[in-house]
Amino acid sequence: MKPTPAGWPRISSAIWYDDPASAIDWLCRAFGFEVQLKVEGDDGTIVHSELVFGGGLVIVAGPKPEKLRFAKTPASVGGANTQNLMVYVENLEQHYQRARAAGAVITMEPETHDYGGDYWVDRTYECRDLGGHHWWFVERLQTGGKPE
């Protein structure tokens, strides 16, 4: 495979918020994302943004019915999510406390999942953000019988 363009991971996701400017601020405060790019229109609305965490990238924007009829926020479809976002973190307990303090709705408290000696052990929590999107945060504790 050819290398990706500079600053872009192999795969990224776009998530839609009714108030993307507030969502960008909140995602940075609650989850530790960093703004790589934020483009504002003449009226101050977010036209495009790119948030990074580790090697991952998410695009945060408002729904654009004139361009992307399929782009919906969870609130516009009865709270449904068409994707879950999973992010590996280095210190799950610290990340969990940060997200909780910022107002993330915890839908699953931190749990340890042991998938057997040939696979791995993870510690995970799930939460819902201010826009209704579900996020899973995971710390790998052990791989194939060996601590990470």
C-alpha cells in the first residue's frame, strides 16, 4: 500500500453534531482530542474540522442536508447511532475520570474483559457524549498471556 497523505491516518470517521463548535471544545476537554484543523464559515459556523487523538482522526461537523442528506445527528434519529467509536487509551481510569468530570454519560462503568490466554485482556468503559454518540474507551492490559 502507498503511504497515506501527510497528517491523515489510514481510516478516519466523521461525526455530526447539532452544535459542532461546542462539540469540538467538549471532545477536547472530555476525551483529550486536539484540534488539527477548524474551518469556520463567514457566520461562525463550523464548515469542517479535524480532531486527532494518537494516530486517529475524526471529522466533526454539523449536518449538511444540502450536501450530505445521509448525515444525521443521534437526536435527529431518535438517539440511534449508526456507528460506535472505539479508542485505545494509555490510562483508562484517568481517562474515565476526565470524561465523567466533563459530563460524559457513563453507560458502562469500567470493566475488565478477559478473552483467554491466547488473546487479550482489556479494561473498557462506554459513554455517551453531549451529542448522543456512543464511545468505547479501551486499555489493553495483556496480549497472548503477556502483560502489555
